[in-house]
Amino acid sequence: MRVRTSAVDKVRGISPVVILMVFCSASVSPIGQETNRAAGKDIQVTVTVERQGPNAPAVLYPADVFVYQNNQRRPVVRWVPATGDNAGLDLAILIDDSLDHDIGSQFPDIKDFIRSLPESARVAIAYGMYGNANMAQDFTADHEKAIAALRLPQGQLNQTSSIFMALTDLIKHWPADGNRRTVLLLSDGIDLYWGVTEALPPNNPSLEQAIRAAQRQGVSVFAIYAETAGTVRRNAFLVSAGQSCLSVLALATGGEAYIQGLQTPIDFRSIFRKLKGRLGEQYLLTFKATQGSKDSYDRLRLSTEQPGIELIGPSRVFVPAAGAAR
């Protein structure tokens, strides 16, 4: 995380006055100022700043943020807090339609969470079944309208259904408005579409497809583990596989998975406090990415030397081929 790359130029025959003028013209860039115009493609990602301990600074500047694309340091172009004109948020709540009806006891907490969101947040409600995201309510700034769209899930497990295909379907139809993009996924993460062995994260094509879709479209996924209906929830192997899938999905997209044992959490309020805290500590990062001859998903690492600070973002970013539109 601390690897840096630099170039040393041999300067000969240049007047000391010219050199002095160059250095005097440089200054520390304030938050939001463009800091580098190197060749490449501007890529924007949403970054969550997690502060730990009393020594963590309240403000981070562009010079504090180190960006690595495939282990190569890349310049920061823009770094702005997601506040004011940049506070726009699109939050889609995707509920697995195979969940047990007991999830209804958590609806009051879900409704209170939606009501607590700022006016800059638009909310959508969708239900995942048979690989589709069925929209109960499109994105709306009317939070009460979104709340009215909540209903109990059908509570029927179908092996031909994949919650990760439904997530991909949701992302595919996301509106292009420039807001931050976040999914709150309520599911057990169990995906039997490809078979039992393929329910594990390394073997699940639907999970990888959903991760790539989220990384390409800049969507952060926060997942709450909740029990499905039927006897599957008593299968320790499948429950473990599902929880692992949710964890991998959240980690890869810059989100977080909330898992409390093998059951649906009794109280969602503490989870929503954490989630709101994360949404309130987000920045929009634009960096200059190098491009290849083909589209690629490149590894992304973020770090800072500021004490008590962790930067959380997606594990990969989509970089279009040189000369291609994103």
C-alpha cells in the first residue's frame, strides 16, 4: 500500500530563474481542484473514508490520497466530498423475493431508515426473482412513495432463480444521472442456479458477473444477510456459501456486508446507523488511468499516510480501451 513510483529528470542548461518560477507556481491543491492533466482516461469512483482514533484528520486533501492501478501510482485529478452539489445519491433497495416472511418484522426499521435519508437521496424498491429485478418503485425523491412500495417477499425458493443475476439486471437499467450509486441488498446470498458446488464464491459465474457490472457502473453494494424460506436455511454449507458470496460482493464493490450469525438480524437499527455513517463519509475520486488496447478490469488500491484513516473503494475499476467511449 506504500509503494510509490517516481521519475528523475536530468535537467541541463536551464536557467535557475526558470526553475525557481516553476517551483514557486506550485501550491497545495484544495479539495476538489484538478491536480494533474497527464495522458489517460479519467475514471471516477466513490470512496468511503473510515476514521479510527483521535489522531485521524477531519479533512483529506488530494495530495493525501494515493491511487494505484495494477500496482502503478496514478495521478489524482479530483477529490471532493459527497456534500453540497455533490451529495446526490441513488439508493436501490433490492429484496430477495425468496426471503422468509419474518423479514416483515424488520420493515419498521427499513421505513425509518428511508425516512432518515437526506433530500438529496433518491430511493428505489425492487424485488429479485428468476434473475430479474422487478421494480416496485423507480428512483424517487419522495421517500414516503418508496416506503409505500414495500411488501412482503413471496417466500418461495426456486433453484432456477439467482439473486446475483437480479442484481446485474438492476444495474443494467440504472439511470445515468451522475449521482452516487448504492444498492442495499437483503438476501441470504444462496445461488443454486449453476449447482451446489457453484454456490461458492470462486465458482459462481453469476456472482462474478454482478461484481463486474457493479464495478463498471460505479455501484457500491451493501448487503444484509437474511434467512430464506424453506429448509435450505438449515443447510450449513449453503448458508456459509451464501454469506461468503455476500461478503465477496460487498468487498469487491466498496460496500460492506452485515452478517450476524446464521439468522436474520433481530435489530436493523444498528446496521442502518453504520450504513448512514459510511454514506456520510464518502468522497468522489477521479484519477487518470492508463489504457490498453482492450477493455479491462484493473486492480485498484487506495492508501494514505494520514494516521487513523482507511480508504475504502472497489477492488477493481473498468477501464475502456484507448480511443473507446466508456
